[in-house]
Amino acid sequence: MQFGISSNILWQGVPVAEVAATAEALGFESLWMGEHPILPVDIANPNRHGVDLPDNYRHMPDPFVWLTAAATATSRLRLGLNICLVPQRNPLILAKQAASLDHISNGRLIMGVGSGWIEEEAPIMGYEFRQRGPRTHEFVEALKTLWTEEQPSFEGEHISFPPLYSYPKPVQQPHLPLLLGAGNHNTDNTRVLKLVAKHYNGWLPVFLDPAQMRQQLAQLKEYCELEGRDFSAMDITLLVPAVTLGVGERPTFFGEHDAKARDAKELVAEYEDAGVKRILCGLVDMTRENGVQAIEAAAKGLGLH
């Protein structure tokens, strides 16, 4: 089992280079961060995972800039986007940004892809909210084209471009790992699993327990077979709050979905047996007040040092 950490790394909090260097030194395999380029002041339903949107979500920096700093402070730590809001970005620019970071990190970038959940963000960023899913998956196909072809062109409903040059290409071949960041314990994930099998290199859900993961990975294997995809090559990553693993506090935005902590060693073994390949330990926001103590506590609780 590989272990990563996922946290809201605030622009005014602990410097990301310090966070990354600490995570690598303590034995974590990866560091993950998400994004909201903007947040509307007025949101009709600002509740997610059972809690209201925390104030700190106003203070999320650009993940490509922050992860570039993390890349230069480390040599082995993989760098993950959990998640990149793909429908809010221009694929022509995103392809270059991501491939450039893959070069700076010498092939350590993983892209978790998401379509967003705040309806009011969509029109501000230039599209209708109901289009977010199709727009996301079409943009992903455009990114693959830009990363793999010498003179890529694309014709779609949401993005079209004539033959052009787009460099650099990613270090990782044939392209960056793309994980669909969607799915949780309260929804029917059938559609998500079908999309993973069709478009993506892996799956990144949240909160699913070992029994749920086992059942849903069996579904994913069936869908991969129908698509002619190799299920064994899929990157199966799961976000689990540190409190659930018994190795830290509950992150602000994770709600009360699972108040009972489990023994980390036993729970990890169950997830591994179910088919999970990487667990992201969901930590509290990286503020200057908590420093890197949360990372140290999680590493100790998981037996990494």
C-alpha cells in the first residue's frame, strides 16, 4: 500500500516546500492538493459532505504553481491534483502547464480530474453547470490528443482546434496518469465507474469503506473488460480522513460521515485486500498554527517512521 497526504495547503499557511519536504522525509509517497480558482460570494447551497463550506476554501492557491515549488524541494515525492477542475480551464493552456510540471518534477505528476459541484462557479467561468460532465470528459480527450500527437487537432462540442504544435509533451508516456476524482459512500457510482473504464487511468473516490470498495472495484473490472481496458493497470486511490484511520483530527470539510476511528493497520489491510493501491490520508488545513505536526502524527500512526 502506498500512502499520500491530501490537505488544503493555504497560500498564507505553511510554505508548500516545507510541507512537501516533510512528507517525503517521513516516508509518504505523494502529496495532493485541490483547487477552486474562484469562489462566488453568494452560493445557494454551500453544504458539502454534511458541513458548510469552510472559510479557508477562499484561500486555495493555484495548484500548478504550488506543486512546482513542492517538486523543486523534493526528489521522490509524487505530486497529485485532488482535484483539478478541468471544465474551468482551457485545455490548450492546461496541457502545457501540466506537461511543464511533469518535466520539472521528472515525471512525478498525477492528475485527479473533477467537474466541480458549486453551480454558481460555472457561468462565471464561461459555461452552463449542466454541461460540466460532458465538458470535463471531452477536455480530457483533448488533453490526451495534445500530449500524444506531434500535430494534434480536435473537433468536439466544447473544444475544437486545428492542427497545431503543443510542447512540451509529458515525461510520462503515453500521457499523464488521469484519475477520475468522483464517487462516495452516499451515491450510486455506476455512471462514474463506467466513465473511469472509458476515459481514465484510475479512480479516486472518497469515504468508501472496504466492503464498498471491494464491490465497486468488481463492477469497475467488468466495465474495463467491456471497454477492452486492463483493470490491473488501473490506479485505485482512495481518500480517507485521518480521523477514520485513527491518526489525526477530522478535516473541516469532511463532516461527520464516520465518527468512529479504526485501527490504522487493520483498516489499511482491509482496503488493500479489497484492491485499493493508494490511501490518501485527509489532513487538516495546512495553517501556520498547526505547522507540519499533522503530517508527523499521521506518519507515526501509519507506521511510516
